Amino acid sequence: MNPLQLSKTFGWKLYGIPKTFEGISINSKTVKVGNLFVPLKGKKFDGHLFIEEAIRKDAVGFLFESSKLDKNLIKKLTARAFALEVKDTFKALQTLARLRREFFKGKEIIAITGTAGKSTTKELIAHLLKGAGTVYKTEGNLNSQVGLPLTVAAANERVDFWVLEMGASEKGNIKRLVEIAKPTLSVLTSLGFAHLEGFGNFQNLILAKGEIFLGKEVRKAVLPQEALFYYKHLLENKRTETFKGLPFYRFTSKGRTAINLYGKRVEVNLLGEGIVKTILVASKVLEILELPVRELLLELLPFFRGLKGRMQPILGKDFLVIDDSYNANPLSMEAALNTLIKVEGYDRRVAILGDMLELGDIEVKAHRDLGLLLEKLPISEIYLFGRLTRHTCGEIKSKPCHHFEDKEKLLKRLKAKEPRKGSVYLVKGSRSLKMEEVLEIFIT
């Protein structure tokens, strides 16, 4: 983008010698050569304090808010980089994203949301679409009110497909993201209990997720068959595909999911009903885009690796670990446990679980329900960590359940007892519990 053009278009005051920039960064630690640095005010720090560091790392320019920098500092900083003075750097980032969206000349902008499976679905759709054209996608989980504008503002407008992930913790979040990205195809992966502290109740969550279908640019939609009831009024003038049920699959002792597709057995190097469902969702996306579904799936699925911490197999000597440590909610927890009990070739099944957070008023009930589920399932032994999982352990009567509120005590117990030959383990919990630290016991 050209800063001189931005200055003229939006009335932003330009300082220094304008240079065309490529890419945008909000983190001075990860600034790349040629980036524009956008300092945002966070809960702990103000990005304006890190402008100088960004310039040292060869950012060619930066935005700043009026009154945040004095004249002498502006003069010093703009000796090496241009600057654009704006009223609000966050709103300016949104403006840059909207401008980039206007430049898009490709075929389709795909937006993805859901209670579970957003990131893996985004990754798989992007992976498969590379067999049909060029693709730009959300990196990691940049799906928030900051992450999505940052993703769009830095997008390559010359590719065929944008694949964008949209997250929400309250009503209105996705609506604002849709207004910026203006997707042409919207995908809902699932509906379930998550982030209820922000939504208040499940009805509000349903309304919030439905915002993915808003916007006059949305011409196509993919969603679960059971969710169609909630969103019929939003889909009247859109081409719609729904998905239901699952193809035949198995979870092998090597940590792979074997699926029967179009008369052939395909193995994916991930585990879980979640990946099977994700494949089903992706196939519907390919179908609605009128692409060769069979050929793309059979050719590219075996090379899909997914994302770190999301149903990743770790094969040890005579044992297997399922790393689903990235996050947890009741829907994803039940799916992961159903995978644990179906993996072939192991006599002993062990769940190592942390709290499920951000569930609001249902947090205690959700953890008791998890205990009832663990009591019912054929799981040999259970290790639980966190404040809330004590309610889970209280419901388990017929098998060993060990509860810890101290991570070090949990790790010490696991080091003394695990891993054991012939065992398959599931490691899962909410993000802030950092359940990936448990994996070191099995890897070392």
C-alpha cells in the first residue's frame, strides 16, 4: 500500500518520506522488513512504546495516535521511517482491512466459524483449495476483533481464495468481522456450549454464530443439517449445502484416522471424529464451489497435518498420546473422549484432563456432567487438573480418578506412573491451563 495515497484518501497526516509497505504488524517482536507497524493499546501495554523497536527491525512506517508522541520524538522516529497520524489506531487498522477487501479480485472469500473445529476446518479447506488455485488464509487463530482485520489488511488480493476464521465471545463480534471481510461463502462448523460467560446463554450463542450469514455479499452457505432450523430466515436467497452423519472410519493403532471415501480407504495423520466431520464440511465447501471433490480429497487428504495441539498423534514405544491440549469445551471434550475409547490396539485408556473455562453459570454442571461421562465410558484411569475438575472427580466411582490443583504434583505423579505399555492417552484442557506441559513426560 502507498502511504501517500492513504494520507490523501483518509486525511491522515503524513510525516517523513513515504515508502510502499508490504504486510502489517502489531507486535514489535515479530515485525518483518517492509512492514507497517500499527501500535494498539492492550490491557497491559500500549504499542506506542514499541514503535522505536519496530523501526530498528526495519518496519518502513508506523501509525500513531494524536497526542501519543511529542514533536521531538516524531522527528527522531521519522528520520528512518514514515508515519501516519490517526485518531484511533484500532479503527485505522479496520480501515486498512476494508480498503484491502475492496482490492480483492479473486474467486471467493470463505468465512468460517463454529463452537468447535473452526481452525482445523480453515486449515483443511485451505489445503484442499491449493489443488484448485492460489490461497490466502488466517494464520494460527487470528480470528478476533484485532486478528481478523490484521489478517485482511495484510492479505494478498491477487489470489483466488481467501479462507478466513472468525471467532466470537459475545453477540455482535462476528457481525463486525463480516462487515470488514465481506465473505461470499459462509461456513458454520458446529453449535455447542462455549464462551457462555460472554454470550450469557445458548440462545445468544445461536444468534451470534448466525451473524456469519449476514451481509449482502454472502451468496453461499454451508452448515449442519440440525442448525438449519435456526437460520432459515437468513438463508432464503443463498445457495445452501448442509451436512449430517459421518462416513465409515477407524482410528488405527498408529494414530491415524482411516476413512472410506468414494470407494477408497484414505488415512489422515490426525485422530478424531472431529477430523472426519471436518472432511465432510470441506467436501460440502468444494461441492458448493463446483470443484472436483473426489479428486481433491483423494489426492490431498493424506498430506494434511492439521494444527499443533489439536488431535495430534504422538506415537511412543508401545503407547500412543493424543495431543488435544490447545483448548476445551463440553462439545470438544466429549468428541475427544469418544476418540480415545475407539483407538484400536490398546488395552488401557487414560484421560489427562484440565478444566473447561469460560462456561459461565453452567461451569459446575458441565464438569459434573463430564464426570458422569467418564464414569460411563470404558476408560481405565483418569488424571484431572484444575479448580473445576474436582466436581468431575466427585462423580467417578468405578475407576481410579486422581485430582490435582497443583500442576507440579500432577507432573510428578505422571512421571512416576506413566507411560505404560499398551496405553493410549488423551491430553486436553482449556488454553490457560497449558496442558501441553504434560506432553514432555511422554516425549522425553
